[in-house]
Amino acid sequence: MTDSLKIYEIGTEEFTALQKRLSARAETGDVSLGTKPGELLQRAKDSGDSEFIAFAESFYEGLPHTASATVERVIEKVQQLRDDGVRHCARLFDGQELPTNRIQVNKLDLMKGADGANEELIKLCTGQIIPRLRKFHEKQKTASWQIDDNGGSVGIRVQPLRRVGLYIPGGTASYPSTLMMTAIPAQVAGVQEIAVFTPPETLEKSPELCALITELGITEVYRVGGAQAIAAAAIGTEKIAKVDKIVGPGNIFVAIAKQMLSGRVGIDSFAGPSEIVIIFDASADPAMVAADMLAQAEHDEHASAVAITDSSEAAEKVKAEVAKQLADLPRKSIIESSFASYGGIITVPSKGFAIRLADSIAPEHCEVLTEDAENDAKQIRNAGAVFIGPWAPEAFGDYNAGPNHVLPTAGSARWASALGVDDFVRHVSVIRGSKELLAANKEAAIKLARAEQLEAHARSIEKRL
């Protein structure tokens, strides 16, 4: 039985330590890079390319070995050098040369990249998943409206953003599902220009991603990842036109870059690692609870899978099931690391306590596997997505339930929502004037303006009447 997944009793020192780890994880701050910068600089020197060596040396000159300092320098270099900054940063961090003429992926490259794609999977995506996602997101659309009043009107014009960037992460896995989850609401919203950004090796590793980009009718794709992709999309370069908004998950460098550039460009959220809280009682199938914890923990070492129960006996059964199912999983080492730092089963005095604890965590995903799951789920206010009952595994939501899988993390579910059509539109206030409308409302406006000592405001209304 694995020791990485522990049972924590509420109120114990071990539970308090877990709480502290989860809190520190939620405070997505800076990260020390240790010896990595030195290794990357040496790799650059070993290339023998004098131009690239000069770039790498200037990049690391006086630079603290932290993620935020690195991202700040990336933004600076992209702003200064544009395409050359993007190319050199990509080579520095990814270890691959990126000629200027290969920053953008051409149609032939996409077609070649799609060779070998799983035809059955692509057929399921185009025939089932994409239509299902479109149907759900079509329901989110809102229409423009106006209120007629005294010959004039006030209202809202709903208009799509003109140009957005979709970030599709690479790293330990490739995510065709994220492409669908970000592209479809943008298309439903009516966005005219959609640009995809993904690390250089991602398209090579995932023929399915190449195939789905084509199936979705997206023609603008860049083989650029990391902070340099976010900087290029936000600032613009010779090859890359800047976007109005960037959406999609990524690693710590991507998250920090989005945060630093927010305001110069729109972002969806400051996304942290993925997480789940499962509320379960003695009625739950231990194998299901265990399977869902494992599914979450396999994302990466910083993922968090927490289960909360009012039954000590049920907790022991789930722990045993985890050990049993973990044995033959390909990403076993990642799961064990995730459990050791950010996972566990928490035992509490009552189901009500379990619900309140889950609500205080405000997780990205919250599963309710209790005897009265429907009513218990109604008490959950703070979660990115709630999964009710044994037949709603979080993995279903990740792929084809319909709702978006780009969700608020790190406690931000207390105020933030899932990615959706509203993320790709603007609500523009429209005031259509008439003499009668202004006359009917002049007294209140003029008095309020003078109360705020803004005389010119008051007179701008008086001059008209």
C-alpha cells in the first residue's frame, strides 16, 4: 500500500500541515529555478552560435534565478527584439532553433503533422464531442438589448472580440481537448481571428492536435510556447499580430506572463495547477472515489486531489483502492508525488462539516458522492464545476460533458467562472439621446454633478436645454 496517500483527521498537526501546503500552493507566487538557468546558459554556450550566445549572456546578466524575474526578462526581450526575441527565447528554453520563417505553422505543416492521427478519435471528436460542446456554449450566448424611453433609449450592444490567442500547453502531455474547449466558445461568440500558440514540440507529438486545428477551421498557428508566446501575443512582433485577449492554461511561466501583461491584453485567469475535492460518505463506491483521485493526481506533481468523508471506515477502503489501482498506472511517480504534497483523505465529524470544508477550499472541481448527492450539492457555493453522483466523474467534464474544462483554480472559484462565450465578447453601453429624455432627467444629473463639484459636467447638460 502506498504511503504517499495519507488519511488526515481534522484538527491534528498532520492536517494543519496539509492545510498549510494547500494554502501555499494556492498562493501562486514566485518559484526558485535553482541551477536551471546556469544549465541553460551553458547549453547556449555549447551551441557555438555567437549571436545566440550573446543573447543568452545578456538574458541572464544580473538576473535572479526566479520564475518571475525570468518572465519579466522574456517580456523585455520580446518587446525589444520582436521576432528575434521570440526565436532566441524559444531556443534558450526549448533547446530548438526556431527560424523566423517557421514561427508560423503553414497549412502543409499542419497536414503533415496530422499524418498518423487516430482516425477513430478524430471522428468521435468531430461527430460527437465538438457538436456537444457547441450546443452547450450556444446556450450561453446573450443578445443586445435596449430600453426605449422618451424618444431615446439606453441599452447594451454585445459584440465579439476581434482577435484572440489560444494557448495550448505541451509539457508532460498534449491537450487536444484544451484546443476544443478554448476555440469553440470563441467561435460561438463570433471572434473573427483566432490564433493558436503551442510549444514547438507539441505539434510534433500530437497529430490529433494538428488534425483538430484543421477540423475547427483555424489557420493561424504559431509553434511558440511559454512566456515568450504570451509576450508575443500581447505585444506583437513582425510575424505575430497582437491579440485582444489570451486564454488557456499553462505552466508557472505562462501564468506569471499572463498576470504581468494583464491590462495590456485581456486574460481569462491566473490559472494554477489542477485540483479536485471529493465529498463522499459510506454509501460511495471506494473504487470510484479512488479512480477519480488518481485521475486528478496524474496531471502533474503540483495537482491536488483531496477527498473528505465522515466515515473512517470508508476512508480506509478508498486508501486501499488507491494503492490497488495505482500499481499499473503509467504516471505512477507523478501521482505519488502529487499525493505526498497536495493530496489526502480527510476525516471529519459530519457530512455538513465536509461540505463546509470543501466550500472553504473553493476547488476547481468538486465531486459529491453521497447518499443524498443532489441536495448536498446544492450547499456547495464555491467550486468551478460541481459533479453530482456516481455517474458524473470529473474526467467526463474534462472531455465531453459539455461545460468548459478551463476553470478557476487556487480558490478563485469564490468569484470566477468557467471559460465561456462571455469571455469572448464585450458589452458596449449604448445611450441614444433625445431632447425629451435629457429634459426629463436633467435636474438629477445637474444636481449630482454640482454636489461632486464638477461644474463643467452640469453646464454640458444645461447648454443643451
